[in-house]
Amino acid sequence: MNRDGEFRSNPFKRATKSQAKLRMALMGPSGSGKTFTALSVAGALGKIAVIDTEHGSASKYGDQFTFDVLELTDYHPQQYIDAIQAAGESDYDVLVIDSLSHAWNGTGGVLEIVDKAAKRSDSKNTFAAWRDATPLHNQLVEALLAAPLHLIVTMRSKTEYVLERDERGKMTPRKVGLAPVQREGMEYEFDVVAEMDMQNTLMITKTRIPKLTGKVIHYPGAALGETLKAWLTDGAPLHWAKNGGGQRFNARMKTLRDAGATHLTPEYILTFLEEDRPLEKLSDTSLSEPEALARLDFLAENEFQSEF
């Protein structure tokens, strides 16, 4: 019943599991095997694109894995966002970002943006400088979550050495990873989070996949990717507009608009994509992706013909 005392239909519906896109974070110190593990998992999920911020380190595995790579040297969040969108608009199935830490503390990253903004201000106040950096960071997080393909990111861990007794009773140092080098809480944005140590052991610290809860995996590889794939594909299929097609459709629309079809606004498309009904969102269409793209081309061409 609403505030006027009128009964209304139940707004809730039965929950169903849908096929999903992977959102995975691998954290660990340098040398713990994050890049190799990310590529191993990605190999089970399809065609791979890699954003490499580690000075070409991913390409050292080019003889073991097949992937396309984009090497960044400027780590401004917008550089990441543009690269993520480019991968989403192409025919890749999975994107590896190695690593996401540089968007935080690398050249052009968030911390540098804050530092430069503070230096420009009269007060030199870093608190006020976050007004410039926080929106950029939030846009990057949104790009990560909205990417229409599987996503695996690595993050460096802050490290320290601890002393432990070995099997002979001698005290020896061991390198351990601590919090990831990123904004606090970034790991909570992912569905699967794992920590890796210097023995190439992977420890699942967060997961929505029952089979992986609490797992400790020595030398993780393709088998982990297959476990993830089985869970991701178990459920109702995703609509093409939520499975990479939405970004491809938007890219085609932008190309047509740049060519002069300025009337092809999102509102116009949702109104006329289907001849017999307007749509609330692209994923409501019953057209297949090829049919929707053909209809988009028709709407652009038909408008031109009506103008001349």
C-alpha cells in the first residue's frame, strides 16, 4: 500500500543467477607470480588484452601465452579509463591490468595529482587537493566495474621482512605482503580477491564462489581459470548489450554521429531502434546484436535521405 492508501504490485522479483563477468584482484609483493597467474587464469576465459604498466614485464611471457598488450608510461587515471574502454569496444574476452597500483602512486597517478594540486594552491592543503583527485579515482572504479569483459587486475603489496625460525632453528628473514598499494578499500570492489606470497602460493581472501572459499593453491594456473569459468557461465545468459555489445553499439553510434548523423542521440535510438515500441534501455531490445547494428545504420541512412 502506498501513502495514499492504494494497493500496488509487489516491486520485488525472484532472484536468479545470471552469467557474469569476472572481477578478480591479485595482490602480492614483487616476484610473487601475479602476472603469470593473471595470464594463466585469463587463458581459460578467451582472447586476452593486457594493460602493462610494469615496463613490458607481461610480454616476457609472450612465448607461453597469446595476448595483445598496451604499455602505459603515464599512469593518470584517464589513461587507464581510455585503455579499458578501448578493450571493451574490441573483441577481447578478458582484460588483465598489470598493475593497478600505478594509477595510485605512479607517474601521473592519484597521489601525484593531489601533490601537484596542493602545490598550486595558496594554502598548500592536500585535503582540499583531493577534490581534484577523488572524482578521477571514482571514474576509474566505475570503468573497472562497467567493463563489458572479464577483468583481472594485479596490485602490488606493501612489503616488509619478518624473522622466522627455519627447520634448523635458525632465524631467517621472510618477505611478506601487507596492504595493496591502492586507495584503501579498493579490493572490496572485486568479486574474487587473492593474496600471493613469495612461494607463489595463492590464498583466496574474498570470493562469491563456494568452491574457492578459503582455498590455498600452490602454483596456481589454468585449473583455477577453469573453476572460475564454470561458475561464471553457470546461469542465465547475459544479453548481448551487457556482454560487450553495448560498447560496440555505442562505438558504432559515435562513428555515425561523427560522420554527420547528429540526430543519433541515445534518446533517439531508444525511441526508434524497434519500430513498434520505445525502449527504456538498450538491453530491453529483442533484436540480436547484428540486427540492432543494421537498424542503427538504417536510422542513420534514412535520416540523411530525408534531409536531401
